[in-house]
Amino acid sequence: MSPSESSVQLENEWLRAEILPQVGCKIQSLFWKAANGEILWQNPRVQPRPYPIDSNFDNYWSGGWDDAFPTCDACTYGGESYPNLGELRSLAWTVDAQDANSSLFSCYGPISPVRARKSVTLDHGAPVIRMRFQVENLGVLPFDYIWGTHPAIHVNPNTVLRLPGRTGVVGVSSSPSLGTPGQRYEWPRLGDVDMSKVQPGSAGIYCGHYVTDLEAGWFAAEDATTGEGVLFTFPREACPNLWLWMCYGGWRGYQDVVVIEPWTSMPVNLEQALAAGTSRSLAPGAAFSIEIRATPYRAPETYREASLRMEQLQ
């Protein structure tokens, strides 16, 4: 797709963002000018393109930053089949407003009776991106849902994952070294493996782990050699769980990418979350709203100082 025809560009002194309204309104690129580098992982084999709503998201994953509603895993709910990452991630969204620093988008759910709104803003006076997401129930009945956001972060073997959580739970594992499904451990130590340290693609492994019992609503990915990192913040009361998808060469050959996802529920499967009593319910006329923020940082600023800086923002 030609960027001039299919993307929305935002820019401030520190960051440049590219949003693709025609592909689920995903943030495809977040470029950090001071480091002359991309914060989000870009899939080297799959270019962004529109794709069918009922298709497998994994076959069209171009990297970047997606959102998921009303499920992460494909499932059946209310007699309907929902695809992985939900029903909104492949839709063409409408651009409702735009200027140099901010854009507002919207769409309607093709399966659920919802209207979704999303805004992306680059702050005028700080290296901060804000993503606001809202889903409103337009129907006459309540419905159940889970919501999460899906930023694919570009990492390397020097990257350390900074997570203020106490408990890890293994969801998916391709190797005994990464645990067995259902296993719980004290984050980040899983036996002899420090799960906070990114492994090289040559390891040929992958996993999906939850991190819960969060002490605060933030996470960071930091290059321990350069001191450069990116920190995300989110409301912990809305998203008390993180889901980590860690690709170290073993899943489809992808490497140098970790997806760290704040989620309203655990597990990240609507059907299973409903059975476990962890899903959310949206009443007729009600709306779920949330704001996710992200900022790059570099030494001598630490991730904790970056977190405090973000707390001071309005």
C-alpha cells in the first residue's frame, strides 16, 4: 500500500508515528528520532495489507501495534465465531479528525453491536504517544468481552524486560526450559532461566507467558548495553494482567520481537475467560474506555524515572 494513500502520519520533536486506518487502525511505525531507530518491530516478510475478517491474523501480522476486542484467541461466543485478535483488527476505520499531532478514528463492529473509537496523539511538549480506545455497546442486551493491546516491540539479545509483576504463569511453551502450560513461578526466575532477559533468535524457541500480581501499571523494554528503552503505561485497575509473546526464532522463524500486552482478563480467550469468571460485561449504552501511553528514554534517565515522568503528565 502506498503510504500517501493509506496511512496517517503524526510527528512531534521526538517521535514520528504512522497509523494505517485501512488495516484495523494499527500503529504500524513509531520512530524515535534521537536514536534514529524504530521502536516497534516490523515484520520483514509480511507487508501491511487489508485482509478478511475471518482470516488468521498471524498470516497477516506485519508487526506494529494492534488492539484486540472482544478476544485474543479465536473462540466461539454467543453462537458466533470470533477470529484471533477479534473482529476489529482487519477493518477499514474512518478518519474522523486529523492534525499534525493527533488523529481520531472510528468503526462499527461487524459481529458485535459496538462502535469503536480510537485516537492517537503525540504530545506537543514531551516524547510521549497516547492511544485512547473506546468501545460502546449499541445493542439492547449486555455482552461479554475482554480487551487488550498488542504492541510488538523491537528487541535484541541485550534487551531486558522490566515488569513490576510478582507471578509468572506459563501459557504456551515450545521448550521445557520455558516451562509447561499452567506452571506458576515467581517472576522473572523460572528455574535456571531469567525470563526478563531476551534470548537470541538462534535459540529456536518461543513462549507465551502471563505476568500478574502487578504492583503498578507500566512495563519497559530496555537495551542493557546502551541504556535506551521504551516504557508503556496503562491503568492497572483496568488491565491487571500482562500477556508476553516472546519470539526467539522458534515460531515461524521470527526473532528480535517481544509483544507485551496489557489485558483486562486472564486467560486471553473470551470463551475461557467467561467460564473462569474473569471476562467483563458491557451493558446496553455503556462504554469501555482506556488510555495507553508510551515514551522512549535513555541513560542517564532510568526506567523508574521515566515511569515517574509519565505519572506527572495530565
